[in-house]
Amino acid sequence: MNTQVLIAGAGPTGLVLACDLLRRGVTVRIVDAAPEFHTGSRGKGLQPRSLEVFDDLGLIEPVLAEAEEYPVLRRYADGAVVWEGRTHEPAAPSPARPYPNLLMLPQARTEQLLRARLAELGGRVELGVRLTGCTQDDQGVTATLETAGRTERVRAGYLVGADGGRSTVRKELGIGFAGDTYETERMVVGDVRVDGLDREHWHAWGRPGDEGRWLALCPLPGTGSFQFMATVAPDEAPEPTAATVRRLIEEATGDPDIRPHEPTWLSLYRPNIRMADRFRAGRVFLAGDAAHVHSPAGGQGLNTGIQDAYNLGWKLAAGSEALLDSYEEERLPMAADVLGLSTRLHHARSVRRDPETNQLGIGYRGGSLSDPEWTGELRPGDRAPDGRCRDAGGQPVRLFDLFRGPHWTLLAVGAEPPGSRAGVRAHAVDTAYDLPAGTFALVRPDGYVGLITAEPGRVDRYLDLVGSVSGSL
């Protein structure tokens, strides 16, 4: 094998997966067809669950140092403010939810921070490398890569297609991508500096008599730019330019003092709402936009891709068939639910965000990795919340600190942990999740509860059943 895992696509999904695999000691090669790194804001919202993933990956401090809460939204009509409010009400951090709010960070900067973490772990992105074909057998995958006219054949244990909505990997597998492209709905998106606007608000203008036409300028943290978003008619120029931006701002605002500079990035967007029929075909997996593409409403697309990667990484590292099968079992229905949510928000043209969009409530109850025995408030398949407790020595500890890393975590509540097991870190704690003394909670490497039991022998039986430790690449 040239590498244990080959990842096609170096957006947030591919980068999170590469970081997760490298910290588990898995050799990774991550390639991207683009000749240079993208500089645009694109998906700028980081949901609370994604922030928890970044905490686990050792990335939360630089993200929090640069990300900001979404500003207050102002709507204008005839040069006056007609409405002002937030897209969501900020919540205070709590022991269970340390990162309760949606934060804004331009996608290009999120990717830069992920690449820096990747480099710390010994990896790097290979730009200008296009995957053009792949075949597989029982032992691995053979991929064809093209770089500047040179063809290379690479042998990998597994291939992950994180190569976007037009995924070559998905097409090579012949996997269907059902859904809709809204040809009559088009939007110009870009990053532009603007004179004449304050940066404390997200500014939006509608078009009288046509509620489907609007323009918004949102200040981007860490930059002097605004993210520009404007709906356009289907018959307008297919390739937006700086002149397009100026015209749309003039038409929407009617204010000559609002003057844009040359955009640093522009794109014409059409809502494309689709999902792959399967997320796995043998030794090849789909993740992120290669598996599902969303409306931007609700800020779900980028974050769902991060959750795909976080779910898949530890399973690839373990390599057991039971775990690899569970990737599609768990993620496909979740992606379908999130796709439905973002589509409903799109059709409603709602700017409100509620707890349904923060992805903290996503879980896998009833799945093959979720032991059904326990029926308390917190159940196997649920996200394992953060919290505070004391260890056997009486020292205060934070649960997320115990979870952080590539291991399973066993919490022995008011009890002695059972015998040690490779890949599992056991901790005696005085309390956790209001579980009674003598209870054992086994938390998966991706921060979901696998098992809660009062019988210590069930822990080993559970781990044997899912093959989580004994499997290998």
C-alpha cells in the first residue's frame, strides 16, 4: 500500500478526516484538484457541535480567537431601518454545552486553521492533484491521479471522496445523487470591501413588490470585507463581475454613499439540494458535499460534512466491518434529516435559527452501536455532554478533557473501573449525567454514548461485539 487512506478533497470535511486519522497513527494522503487554496468566505457558520469537534481535535483555541458571534441583522426599506434583530438568541455557556452559539468564521480561514493542525500532525495537502478514476478489490483501492499532465497510480486501503457536489469519486462508483437544482433561483455570492456601512450589523435590503429578491452584506471577522449575497434573475449574466456587484448594490440600496471595491471572490450560486443513494461502496466512502448538498439556509452543509468526517475517522482507524458498515447506517439518515431541515428553512426564507440547527441534538439511538438496555434521560446513541465532576483523588475534572483524543472513554460513576483494555481510558468519577453510583458509561471516540450499564462485564462484551479495538487496517 502507498497509503492506508486516500482522501480526495481538501475542504473542511477532508481536512477534519485527515487530522483525525493522523492522530490515530493512520497514514493519509489528501489531494485536491484545485491549483491553489480557496480564499472565499463560502460556508461561514460554525455550529456548536462542530466547535466541540474542534475542541477534541485540539483546534478550539485558535478558532475561538478569531470567530465571532453573528451580528445583529438590519433590514432596510426606502433608506430606513424597518426591522432589527438576531438570527438566533445567544445563550450563555453551561457545563453541558460549553460552546452554545453559532459562530462566524470565513470558510477559507477555517480551512487554514485545519491545514495548520494537519501540519502539526505531520500531514499536508497536495494541490493540483486530480483523481480521475478508481477501482477496488478485497484488499484495497487503486486510484488514478493526474498532476500537471503526469499520471500516477496509487494503492490505498480505503478511499474517501470528499470532493464536493460534482464528486468524481461518486461518479466513478455509479452512485445516484437524487434531488433538485433550482434553476430559477440564482444568487451572487462573494467577498467585497464596502465603504459607507458600519461593521456592527448584517445589512439587508429587499425589493418592493418582490420578496424573492434581496441583497445582504455581512461583515466577516478577521477581514475588512463583507460577504456579499444577492438574488438575481435567471436570465442575468451567468458570470458575475465587479460591475454586477456595483449595479446590484445601487439598485437595492439607492444610497450613493455605499460603494463597493473590487471583489476578492465572486461566484454564481444555484440552490442544489441532493443526496447520494449510498455513502459506502466496499472500500470507498463518500462524505460532505460528495454525499449531500444543502441550501445555505440554516448553515448546515459545512457542519454536516464535519460530522461525517468525525463519525468516519475512528471507524476507518479501527477497520472492523461492523464499524465501517455503521458509517452509512448512522450518517445517511442524519444527512437526510438535516437536508430536510435546511430545505424547509430555504423555502420559508427564514433567517431565524433555533436549537434544531445547532446539531447538538443529532444522535444515533436505536443504531447497531447503541446498546438499547439503558432507558434513562441520557441514552446510548446520544451526544455525551460536557460536565464537571471529581476523579478518584477528589480533583475537579472536565468531561471533555477526559474525552479529548482518539480513545474510547469509560466513566465509572461511584465505582472502580473494570480491568484495562487497549484503546479505552477508564476514569473513576464521583458523578456524571445524574447516573446512579455503580454505573458505567462508555463514550465513543466521536463523543457519543455507546453503552450505559450497571454490569461491568457488559463493557467488554460490547467492545467485542463492535470490534472497535481488535480491527486493523
